[in-house]
Amino acid sequence: MDKDTFIKLENISKTFPGVKALDNLQFEVKRGEVHALVGENGAGKSTLIKILAGNLQPDTGAKILIEGEECHTLTPLTSIQKGIIVIYQDFSLFPNLTVAENISISNQLGCKSGQISWKQMKETAKRALDTLGVDIDINATLDTLSTAKQQLVAIARALACDAKLIIMDEPTSTLSKGEVETLFKIIRGLKERGISILFVSHKLEELFEISSIFTVIRDGQYIGTYPLKEMNNDKLISLMVGRKVEFVRQAARNIGETILEVKDLSKAGCFKDVSFSLHRGEILGITGLVGAGRTEVVQAICGIDKADSGDVLIDGKRAIIHSMTDAVKVGIGYVPESRLTEGLILSKSVEENITITILKKLKGKNGLLSLKNKKRQAKDWIEKLNIKPGYPDMTAQKLSGGNQQRIVVAKWLATNPEILIVDEPTNGIDVGAKSEIHTLLRELADKGMGIIMISSELPEVLAISDTILVMRRGKINAVFDGETATQKSIMNAAILSDAGSGIVC
Amino acid sequence: MKRIFKKKEMGLVILALLLMTVITSVNGSFLSPMNIINILKGNVILAIVSVGMMVVMITGGIDVSVAGIIAATTLVIGNFMVSVTGNPILAYILGIMTGTVLGLLNGLLVAFIQIPPIVATLGTYSVMSGMMLYLTKGAYINNIPQEFIDFGKTTFLNILPDGDGGVIGLPIQLAFLALTIVITWYIMKYTRTGRGIFAIGGNTISAQRIGYNVNRILVFVYGYMGFICGLAAVTHVSIMRQVDPNAFNGYEMKVIAAVILGGVNVMGGEGSILGTLLGVLLFAVINNGLTLMQVSTYWQKIILGAIMVFSICFVVIQKRRASKKHAKVDIA
């Protein structure tokens, strides 16, 4: 093994129930290099980071070599002791503690004695901040600091822990341009001290500016490692996309009149000037990176999180939607992203879940809820959507992921919507079930419904969207026709600011 | 000097002073040495338990079973003293052991079974108080041995003027409060566990990520609450010289009210011993003052409850505003 190698991973697999997040991955980081880890949403980057941090254990057969020594199990504590420090997007700091304590807390944990020395703690903090060359009051409480300064505190903590590899997860996502420059200067300083940086980001310009080597992963698999001089935007994007999963394209039969129109919708800090229209029979795919503002836009349309300005027109008339209840009244159904937390009451029966949105309609002659009507409705939907097993009394958590998703869809279809919004409809379910959901969405569209589908899975977006909106940092960056778009053109638009070559409809 | 005035506790000090002035102007006997000693003696148990509750609440949890633990412990040591010995040292050892065991039970439920603290402790409280009533049928224990009663009457620092030319000392019970304060202060400030308690309250996930054993700390925290309840129980018997199984009904409300008044954040992460003691003082002054001003106990309850809800609202709204300020992200 190379003497310059700090960490080497081989045969890393990680299986979650139903999903293989990492598949036989290999990976190597040398001392003092800034290494970029790139991949699409859901490619397995976070899982890999969690394994390195000791927060997740890989499947058996994995081999982790740190400085040539094999580590059988990494726990959060041993991982830190080996010098692997992860700076998560939320920094993992303590808002209620002082800067000094935030920096030295891991150090104090490593000490044998259970006693705290405040003097030592302050010295450690001071030294770490001096090394970084930044000036922050070590006695200040952390939550009085700006985000950029909090990040510096997190980096100082890594230094105080004697970090040899610092993993930064999307470190620039909350920084301004000037702050990014400062961060890069600091990263270069760390590199000179022989500290390796694993830089995880979607912003290609930044990756090319700071990294010397790139590792690409896709679908949990290792695609390759390439030095900076062999790499360019074009190549990187083609390596990231091209996932193996292919779905049969299901195109629209007949697209009717406009049903929903969104005009200049804006919300500070989330999205800006979003305009588009949706037609009957059309499936509108909205894609882009996580955090691009996709979910925020549809939640604004549904009145869950109101927009600051802009209009929503339904059938040409301006609709005022202040809450989900209003949205249901004007004919919008919304299937949220995490069906488990937002869409389903897992401990309740299939019947309860399906009928929860329409209880008012199920009143009997006496004005009370008619249990007979309720059961009939539930059975009806179970049959229509082919939910298996078809027992209305079964608790929702006993069903498979695909069938749970059907329950959520049924629940919203029961409200008889004209517009159905689905957010990551096939997240976490197997390929077969995904196809079935696609067919279901297409059938609904063919019956005259307008459907908005948010998805990060490009093959899925390409398979059933008639029009594709690509969002980037809160704006619609490109619009594509579903027939002619390619994974690469979409990825370009999602990542690069100057994509713009979409077909405007 | 500026630092002192900037501290959160300063507001409490000013509030307490203001209240005392008002009460004194209405009833001059408020500031007499005897009344002050009475206030101290009457609230020393509250202060001891509040310090423990502060620790629990800093983790973001709560323990509503304190009244049950204290009452159960008084019963155990009451029976022990009547049937075995009135030796105060043995009584304290037994009392502390009993309290700690009951507290650890809460800790295990909260940490390992992950029952929300309020539900877990509400459950154990119900079990404890039901058990106690079943065993005692509500009867008092009155024949506490003289040895223990004499211990409870001891005073120290017998040099303070009593206002009539004589001297009085501080009741021995205050020494136990001092002990609680010193131990808790040391744990919270100078031990890894203590800083871990703050860390968990600030951000549990981060605490886990950097390698704190969150479960172990939680078990310790509830165990320590039990330890303090045990200490408080024996001290209580030394003041009252009897065991009344119903003496602590509703006591958890008083404790929580005092701690919240003392500026401990109900969401966890923030709190100080000084603040907590000031909270107890404020609570005691309000209570004593309202009594001296002859406000009915019904109104006292209403006023205290309102103060509590108001101060929680204040903290929660403040937090929400702060988090909104942080949530801004720039858009290209």
C-alpha cells in the first residue's frame, strides 16, 4: 500500500431493508489532498460519510485501512480518534455553549479523566483559531455567531481533534461568495499542513477551483477516480448520470386546456420568480438538486408554507389558498415526499388512512359518520389502485413501500382532485413498484388530471414527464420537452448556471 | 461590572428586590430576621429539589415524579427510624439510596425504552403514590425518635442578630442545601458528564455524533434527580418531625415553576444554579408575600400558574424568532 495513503476502503456495501445504498465500493484518500466526492442525489454519498464517521456500520466483508492499519469497527469515538472529522451541513455544534467549549468538547471527551479543565479548553480553542488565522471571541455563545463563523468554529474543532481527514458535506451551501473565498483559503492552509479534505458538493465551479482529484459514485457503486487535469464539466456530468435503471417511456395521450398557472411565485430564501403552467392530461416533472426549492414551490402552491408574492391561477381564475384545506377545496391533492412521516398514519388501518381526507363526505342520513360508507369507499380504492394485500383493516405499516405509497395516493384521489402533486413518489421502493406507480400516474393523467411530479431520479423524470422543469438555487433554470430531454441535459441545467439550452414551451 | 448587569440572572435579582420592597411596604414584618429564617426553612426543600430538576431540564427532559420519590422515601426512612434507629447518618444513607434507585428507574425508562420523560415519570409517579397509599392507608408516622428530632433542631453559625438583642443561627437543613449546590455546581461545571448534559440539551444528535454516550448520561441525570429527592426527603422529615404520605401532593408543580422562573430553558440546554436559586427565592417571596398580604390561596395558585405559562411563552417565542433569523439562505 502507498505510504501517502491516509485511508483506503474496499468492498464497502451497505444494505437497508429493500435498498442497497452502497454496492462494493472502493475509495482512497491520500495525505494532504483535497478530494472531491461527487454523485447525484441518492448516489450514496451520505451513506459513505456516515460509515467513515462511524455512525453506520458497513455490511460484513468491508475492509477499512487507516494509515495502513486495518480497522474492524469504526464508532463515532474511534473515528474521531483516528483523525476523521466530519463537518455536517448543520455543523453539529452546540448553540448553547461557548465557542471555546464547542471547539474543545471532542478533546475533552478523548481525555482519560472525567474532569474538565476550562483553562486547557480555552487554550486549545485559542490555538486552533490562531492556526486558522481567524479572530472569534472564544467566550461568545455560539448562537450569537453568523453561519460562516460557526463553520469556522466547526473547522477549528476538527483541528483541535488533530484531524487528519476533514470531511465537508456541502460546506458552501449557506455561505456568501466572500465567505466561500475565506473558506477556500483556509482549506488550502489545511492542505499545506498535510491534512486531507474530502469535499462533497454539487457546485462544480467550486469543486474545480479547490479539488485536485475527483471520485465519482453512482447508484452506490464506484465509478472511478480522476485527477483534476483529466476532468472537465462535461466529463464529470456524464460520469454522474447514466444510471442503469431504465423505465419504459409513457407519453401523454391527449393534453387538454390549462388547468393551473403559476405566475412569478417568490419566497425570500426559498425560490424566486417561478412561473409555469400545467395542462389537463399532462405530467409536469420538476427536478433539480435537493435544496433547489422544488418542494418549497409546491408547498407554497398548496398553502402549506405561503409565498411572499406571485399568483396561482386555477382554470384561469386567481385562487386564494391559505392552507391545505383550501387547496383541497380548489381541487389540489398533495402527496408529500416522506410518505411515512407526512402522508401516512402508520399505526392506523388502510381504511382509516384512505378515508381520512373525506370523512366529511361520508356522513350518513343521521349526520354522523357512516361506517358502512367508509368501508365501501376504502374497498373501492383498494380495488382501483390494486393495493395488496387488500384488507382494509390491516395496519398501514404492515404493507410494502409501494403499497404504502398507493394508500397515500388513494387518500388524495378520494378527494377527487383535478391537480395531483406528488413529491418523490417512488422514493425508497423497489424498481418493479416504481414502474407500477408510473403507470398509475399516467392513467390518472389520461383521465384528465394534471399532475406535477417532483423527482430527483432522472430516469423516472424522463420516463413519464411531458414537460420537465429544472430548478437550480430557487429558480427555474431550464424547461425541457419530455420527448427530447436527456439525463445529461437535465443534469447540466441542475448544476450549471449557464445551461439555458432548454426548449421553452 | 457591565458583565454582571448583562447576565440573565440580573433581571431576576431586580424583580425579587422590587417585590420585596412592595411587600415590605405593605407588611413591615416581612424583612424581620424571624420571617427570613422562616422563608429559608420553609423553602429549603424546594431549593434542593429545584437544583436537581434544573439538571434534568437542561437535558430537555422533565421529572414529574419527584413528589412521588420524596414521599416514598420519607415513608421508607420513617418506618426505618421507628423500627430500627433514629441515627441521622443512617437515615440519610438509606434515604439517598431509596431515592437514587427510584430515580434510576426513571432514567432507564427514558434512556433505553425511550419513553418521553413526562410520560415515563408521570407513570412512575402514579405507581409510587398508589403503592404508598395502599401501604399506609394515608396514616401519618408520628413517633419519630428523639435523636433525629434533636438533629433537626440543630443550628450552625450561631452569631446572627435576631433583632431583639439575642443571636440566632441558621438551621442545619441549609447545610444540606449548600451541599447540594456544591456537588451540582462541580458536576455541571467541571465534569465531562456535566458538560455532556449541556451538550445533549443543546443538540442531542451532535452530542451523539461526537461520541457522547447519551443514554448513560440520561440514566445518570434521572438517577441524580432521585439522589437529590432522597436527600430532600430526609431533610424534610427533620423539619416536620413526622411523615405525612400526602405532604407532597402537587409538589412537582412548585418545583417546575421555580425552575422555569429561574430562567432554565424548557427546551433544554440552558440553566444555572444561581438562576434556579433566584427562581426559588422569587417563588418563595411571591408566596410568602401573597400570604402576608392576605391573598387567598386560590388566587396564589392562579397567579403562580399564570407567571409560569407567561415565562414559558416568553422563552419559546424568543427561540422561534432567533431560529427564523438564522434560516436565511442566499439565492443566485
